[in-house]
Amino acid sequence: MAAFAMTHTPGLGNQSGRPPADQMQRMMDGFATVRRQISAARPDVIVAFVNDHFDMYTLHAMPGMAIALGDTHWGPTLATEAWLGMPRAPIPGHPAVARAIYQSVMEDGFELFRSESAELVHNVLMPRKYLWPDADIPVVPIFINCFAPPLPSWRRAHALGAAVRKALAGRGERIALMASGGLSHWPPITVDEEHPGDPLMERVLRWQIQGMAAFAQDPDLPLAILQREAEMAASGRNLVNVGWDRQVLRWLADGDSAALLALHHAQVREDAGPGGAEMLMWAALMGAMRDAPADIVMYEAVQEWMGGVGLLSYARSLARP
């Protein structure tokens, strides 16, 4: 077994040249450490706690939690190929493990929305690129809503992780667990209760309501979002909350679930931006790992990507008898 968590910033796609070289090297060194751990674990499947970015689900139908059962997933979307710097391609799934999880967690009171083939973007493709680039390991994505309030509670995400671990107990496959998302970051998204009064954000809201269909009517929207992010990064505003990032990482490393699960979404949005709720996936992994201690392999505050980049590993806990 292996277990790890990683920030999935799209900056790791086609913007890897923007941070200072020494900072980028530290990130690469961290990725290499976990890449070796995954290679040594030789997983047959990776069960991934991730969030959707309106690529599969929209404000018309946004599940709190979901699972994709298909034998083949796809990514990135056509609209994000250039943005992520990779071509659209199939990603194998693992229906047997996915269905076992689905059945078990439903019996435990988690009414997951069911999908077949998943549309995957940086939520899976950035970890895949840096942590298992040479292995076509099947992925079972479990989605937690992080962008369309009301969001699942931190306690509920943690409990989902525990239920997933229970579902996997006794199986013969070599299984790795992954959480993807976070840390503090301020992506240009809105929520359905808001009235942005900003032409770009009105276009973003249409995308969040319509999903990929919005890009047929507004094909320049991905570029417009990238331009807005570049403007935000160059504005001089502090778009990384280093103190918040380090505190949350310390709770995770110490297995302090009491502190993590006491978080409230309104305060997280204020302290860590709209992207801070992606740490729900890390809470789910913490639950799956029974609050075991973890190692903070790497943390970097990357102003050029408007966010904190973190990497966490449970390798030492898993190595203990």
C-alpha cells in the first residue's frame, strides 16, 4: 500500500518555467521522493480522492460526493489540453475495485452519485505526470464537491475516507490511496449565489452552469481565465496564505483530526481562497489512514501559480509493523 497527497496546480502543466529555478528544483526533488515510494509499492490501482472542476458535473447537477466506475476514463478535456500541456488520452479505470467501494460505502450510509467514465484534468493528470509517469496504473476517482456550496463537512469527508478503507480491507490488489488538491489558492471561480458584476466572471458562471458545452459558445474562455490568473499573479497581491498552509499541513502530519475537522468552510474561503476547500480530499485521505502521522515531503509558496504547493506521504507509517 502507498498513500500520498499532492497539490494539483495546473501551473505544473505548461507553466513550469515561471517559478524561480531553485524553487522548481525543490518541488521536483519532492516529487522524485514520492515517485520512488510509489514505484516500490507497485500498486495495481490508485484510489484517488479528487474534486471536479465543472468538467463532469455542473451547477445543474452537482453531487456532494461521487464515484466513477468505468474501465476507461479520459483526460484532459479538449478545452484544457493546451492549458495542461498534454494531449487527450485514455486513463484506465478499475471497475472491480470501484464497484466494491461503491457497494460498501452505500451500505455505510454514503449515497454516492454514480458515474461511469470520468473526465479527468489536473486533479489526476498532474499527480500522474510527476508521481507515476512511466506506469499506466488504473485509477478509481472518488469526487468530493469543493466549489458549489453547501459543501460536505470536513467531518463527512474524513468519514468517507474511513469508509473507503473499510471497503478495501481484505482485497487482493495492491492499492495506493491519493488525495489531490489545495492548498491555499484563489482561482477565478464564482458560486451560484453570487452576482459577480464582472464580465469574465459572468462567463465563468455560464461555464459552471453549462459545463463543457459553454466552451462551444465561448471558445476563448480558457485563454481569458489564464490571462486573468496571470494578471492576478503579477498584481503584487499576496495570493498564498503560507501560515494557513503550514498549519493545515502540520495537523495532517501530526494526525490531528480534531483540529482539521473543526474547520468551517466560510472561514476557509476567507483564509485560503475558493481553492482552500480542496483540502477536503486530504481530510478524506486522513480518514482512510486512521489519522496516522505523515511526512511533509515538500511545501512551496508559489506566487507565480497563486497558491501553495504541498506533498505529503504516509510511507513511514505504512512501513511500521
